[in-house]
Amino acid sequence: MTVPALASVEKKVRATEKPRVGFLGVGWIGANRLAALAKSGLIEISAVADPIPELVEKAAAYAPAAIHLSELDELLALDLDALVIATPSAQHAAQSIAALEHGLAVFCQKPLGRNAAGVTAAIDAARRADRLLGVDLSYRFTRAMQRIRPLVRSGALGEIFAVDLVFHNAYGPDKPWFYNRKESGGGCLIDLGIHLVDAALWVLDCPILRVERKLFSKGRLVRASDEVCEDYATARLDAASGAVVSLACSWNLHAGRDAIIEMAFYGTKGGAAMRNVNGSFFDFEAEHFTGTSREILAQPPDDWSGRAAIDWAQKLASDTGYDAEIERLIDVAAVLDLIYERGADV
């Protein structure tokens, strides 16, 4: 009689229970994702950790039975199935790798790493450990983008030849580490532009061959060797399909509203665009264009912000094993590296 592998037995046993999940970092986004996952009922929130006790107490209100901790090592000492990471960007890759090598599945805030080398290292760790790895690229899960992608992929818009991507944030981050290149990996591009690059690659499903770019900080050009974080970035990406992707993103722009967010795809038979409504960071509409006519595809309200985490939790509940879909993020990180004109030593 053949004895099943221990890992297979463990997966079958765990499949009958809710996955036990710990949370590392519960600032605004971490607490938001914790609340969404608590509401979903898909997981058991076993522990909450943050170096700021007040944040732990506030977030743990969604999980009264959770253990209160302060750091990663304490979480790794527990009997957990998975870890949700929402710490400063510089820590993401190393913390994800540590958790994966400890046998935990991981859901991490973007960026998974500050460059393609860091992203690749984390994904390699997930593959070796055969553990599920997810990253919070949440705009994929808006109803607007969920309606636009099938139009593009089905050929309903014809051959896509132009993509316009914009994300301007009139405020900018409120944490000092965002403005430290060694801690953040970059400025508005890696913070906001990562969503735009991800959308282009996720929808078009083809590689980027060439990049032209300009980065600015307080109106002055930023060189690749400069240590400052850019607050305005513009780039032209030439896709292997022949499409040209125009990208612009910023912090603290005099935009006349809180935010300008748009992802538009133009083809030989039509176009489609997702746009934020009235400067909102959360409300989006999507439209399908044919000539001068337009069809509404999606409108607010749409409670989308926690859907990436919920999608990961749904996968986790059935199988903790590695999902190769995460490898798409290596391509996203490689495009960001091209725009930043940097190597693997950042």
C-alpha cells in the first residue's frame, strides 16, 4: 500500500478547516484588508502583528480572538497556514520569503519587491515551498476592469493599437518611507504606476519591447543615478503586439480634484475605458465606445477594494499550493526596472 506524502495529507486535513491566517502590518490598507477578509468568513484570523500597539488593538476589533503581536518572528512561531503582509515596501520580499520558507502561503501588498530581482526571489521561494503567493493588485478586481478585459481578449475591440493609462494622486503618501528610494524602491511610479503597468500586461497579454521615459521631482528631471523619488512619471511602452502604451502618474499634482485615474484601450473596431468618477479614489465607471456612441459597462457603487485578498483567500481555502499565475508579476517588475533604468542591485 502506498503511503501518501505528508504534504498531501496536510492539505487534505486543512481543506476541512478554515485556514489560520496571521496579519503583519495593520495600517490603513492592512486594516482594510483584514476587515474585508473577516467579513468574508473564508479564514480564521489567528494573530495580528504591528509594532504600533494601538493599530493592533484597532484592527483586532474585527477578530476578537486573535493574538496581539508586534513582529514577524512571533507570527512564524505560531501554527498558521498563511500570512497577510502590509508593511513598508522595503520589507515585502524578505518577509514574504521568510514566511514561504516557513511553509506559509502569503498575500502581500504591492510591490512584492523593489525590483524584478526581489520579485523573482519571492516567487522562486513560493515555487520551492509549493505555497500560494498573492499580491494586492486590486484594480484588476474592479467591476470596470473585469468588464473591459473580456472585450479586449475576445477581439470585440479589434486589434488594440493604443492604450492610455493615467493615475494622478493630488495628495501623495503620508509616510516618510515612501520618499526614501532605498525603502520604497521609487516614487509615484512604483506606488501608482505599478497598477497601470499591471493593467496593460494583464489585459494585452503580451510583452513590452521598448521603453521611453521621463521622471520628475518637484518639476526637475530625475536621472537614474539620483537618490530622490520621482513625483511625476511619464513613459511610452512599445508592446510586442504593436500597440503603444502611454503612461502618466504622479503625486501632489495640481489636478483640481483628489485623483485622476483612467485606463483606456483603443482598437480597430472600438474602444473601452475605465475612469474614476468626480475625482474619487474608489468610484469607477466603464464604457464601451463604437464611433461616437458609448455603452455603459459598469457604474458605482462597487465594493472592490478587498476583492484581491478575497480571491486569494478563496484559493487558499481549497489548496495552499503554488499558483504559477503569480509569475506575471515578474514581467510587471521588469517593465518598472526599464522605466527606472536600473539593474538588480537596487
